[in-house]
Amino acid sequence: MREAIARAGHLTCPAPESLVPFALGGGDHTIARHVERCPTCRAEVERLREAADSLRMAASADRRIETPDCLEETAIADFVEGRLAPEARTPVVAHLLTCARCRSLVRATGRLLADPALTPDVRRPWRRWSVPLGLAAAAALVLAFWPSSGDHRSPPPELRERPLTSTLAPSPIAPRASVGQVDRLVWSSVPHAERYRVRLYDGAGSAVWTVETADTSVALPDSVGLTPRATYFWKVEAQTEWRRWAASDLVEFRVGSPR
Amino acid sequence: MVESWIAPLVAGRPEIAWDLFIERYRRLIFGAIRHYTVEHDEVMDVFARVCETLRKDDFARLRRCAAHADPDRPFSTWLVVVVHNLTVDWFRHRDGRRRLPAVAATLPPLRKRIFEYVFFQQRSHAEAYELLRSRDGATCSFSEFLKELSATYRAATAGPRGGLVAELALPPPPANVDEVAGDPAILAEQRTILTQALESLSPDDRLAVQLYVVDEMPAEQVARALGYPSVKTVYNRVYRALAALRASLERVGIKEEGDV
């Protein structure tokens, strides 16, 4: 086809494959202007469109059904990212060729990742083992032996890595570990913090109370009934800029007697 | 950056892991859901569904994912796949399905049935045509059906929920249905010919054609997924594939040379 276009005297014709995006609804203005003036390329575009339409019509028998062979979410994610190892790639490509459902998932994932609204939150590298293995093992050991009952001598370990920002995070002061009763939550102040957000969780990780305040302490309302000897967690976040919060570690406590 | 939630999950502190996980990825999950709906109640319902599913069976899904940990694998991509699946499923099934008929409420009866078959029941276009004729007594030709199908796609995907509705069905039929639509039998024959023509290509190139032409995935994303050096490679492979298809169709007389 390249020869045919050249024979027709259109020496400035773009490479035939450059017509593909234009024929399928995209392409740049230069190609569009050229195609408008060039009958040879216009005819080629029509041929491409016809072949593409034939292919699309053939897909009218496709059906999106989930089967046991459908790809795992990790395989879809790896394929979209172009991360599949050669040996894993062959069966994935073979499946995608026959499965409209998994292809639609690939397409949707690509779209979502390209959504500017999600861009700040995607493509963070996954670095589970980026810390030395010994350190990770030590951290796991600390967690494994973290006392589940209250113990004044054993303050809870820090579970969250420090925020990447240099902003100082607030530090929960009370309650911690085992306490007789809880009337207030108290934390350290953060310079220039406009307000603080406090979250209280039950032992199952469900938020039971959230409040925002400009102060560095807040009274626990009567509506929040803490169950004696049950485990609770709390943390506090300081708003240092608009939509920017510096979070404390999660702190565990238990109440010894009814409030 | 360390995925801080994995260590407590492995160490038998799933609730701590969950708190850390949600803290880090809440915004991404909400963002992915809001890609499909901005209705506050729906966003919150789907978010609850995502949380429930990720926590199910002692966080089995997160544990499986953690087992595939790799320093350079973007965890967020996996999460986007999961949230997309759960969001679309939520709308397709009981809870969300009640909210979607409004999309089809203004459609004429035939298009309503098409909407039901194609968007909710996940039928192929050919199946939907056969069902319309056998169950609903429709008497339209396949070409007429394709026009109705195209109109249904246009109407269903035009509104604020268009992006979501489009995810429920196959890609729409081509715009110029007059030129390509015969009857389903001819279509089946054509499909066989096209399949044979594409067999001369490598599996990767065949998939590139499928993703770019049929599924309308952007060339940049196709190139990334298939490890092509640039979008030009996608265009090149697609051009060669379409030329091969055209030649095959001409050989069997379905398309005549110069009939454009």
C-alpha cells in the first residue's frame, strides 16, 4: 500500500500506519488535513475503517461471562502495567484473546489509571520488603508479642511509618494502655495546626466516634459508651494545610471500670 | 514507600492492618467509585461493599494480594481492578440495579428490551437479536436491530451515568452498520474468516488489534500492556492486521476491491 500511495504521486503522504488512529477516530490535525486533500489516503482510510468495522461486527457474538478460567485481579493489574513475566504472559494473552469480560476489565483499569482525579493516588510502588528482611521480621515479632491486655510498663509500639512529610504529627498523650476511666482525649500540639481530627475505633476497627476541634484535648461525650475491659484505638490528625493532615500513630487503650 | 498495612496483617493484627490500609487508600477507593457515580448515597453504599468484601473471610483478598508482594508492583493498580469489579457488580446486581432503570426509562419498548438483554443480562448482540425475535416477537431485520442497538447505546451512555453504563456491556456496534450488517449467518461466516486471517499474526499482535480496534483501548495503554516500544508499534501492527483482514474478505468475495 505504501508503494501504491507513492505511485500516485503523493510523496508527502504519511506512512500508511499513521492513518490508523485517524481512521479509528483519533489522529492529529496534520493527518486530518492531509486526508482531506489526498484521495489516495482518503480511500485507504475508508478501507481501514471497513476492515475495523468488520472486526467490530464479528465481536457482536462475544459475551461477557465470568468463567473459572478468568484472570485473577493481580494478573489483570500486572498485564495492564506490562509487568508479566514471559512465562506468565503466554496464558494471560491466550485467555484475553478469547474473553471479552477480562478484556473489558483491562480496558476499564487502563481508563481508571488514566483518570486525572486518581493520578495522585495511583502507581505508588509496592515495597513490602523494601526494608531489610531482618527489620521486617523484628517488626513482625514486636507486633506478634504486643500485649493484648493493658500494661502500663509496655507502651504500644508504633505501627505506622512516619509520614513522608516533614510536618510534625501530633502525639496521643492520654489515654494509653490500661486506664481507670476516660473522660478526655489529650494530645500534643502541632505548630500552625488549624484544627485536629480525632478518631476512636473499637477493637474490630470500626470507627465509633470522630470529632474535629481546634484544641489539643476533647471531652468524650456521654453518647460514647466505652465497654469495660474492651480494647479501643484512637489517633489524632492535625490539619497543617488545606487538605493536608499529619496523622499520629494509632494508640491502644482499655478501660478498667465503667465510666 | 512501605505498604505499612502488610506487616500487621502478617503478624495477626488484621484490624490494625485494616486501619492503616483504609487510611492510605480511602481516597483512591472513593476516587475509583466516583469515576462511575457521584451520587453520595451510592458512593457510600459501594464503599461499604468494597470494605465488606476486602474484610471478608479474615481479609482473604488482601492476604492473597500481599502474598504476591513485589517491590516494584504498584499496589494501587490491583486495588483499582478490585474496586472497579465491585462497583460494576454492585450496580449490576440487586442494590444498584434498582437505580439504573431510570437510565432506560425514556427508551421506547424495543430499546428497553435491548437494554435489559445487553446491559443487564450481559447477552451478546447476536443473542439479544435472537431473543428479541423468539421471546418478544420482534420482526425487525438484523440491520434494523443493529440500528436500534446503536441508538440504545447512545441513549444509555449519554447521561451522567454513561461511563458506568458503558462498563455493563460489550463495546457498541460500529457506527456504519449499513455497510457491514448482513444477517447473523453471514456474520458468523465472516467471523470465521476474520479469525483465520488473524491467526497469521502473533498472539500479542492479535490482542493488540482486539484491544485497540474492538475494545477501543488507547494506543498508549495497549503499548504499555504489551511491552511495545511506542504507540507507533501498535499502529503498525493494527495496520498490518487490518490489511490482512481486508485481503481475506476480498478473497472470499465479502468485500470487493475498490468498493469503497
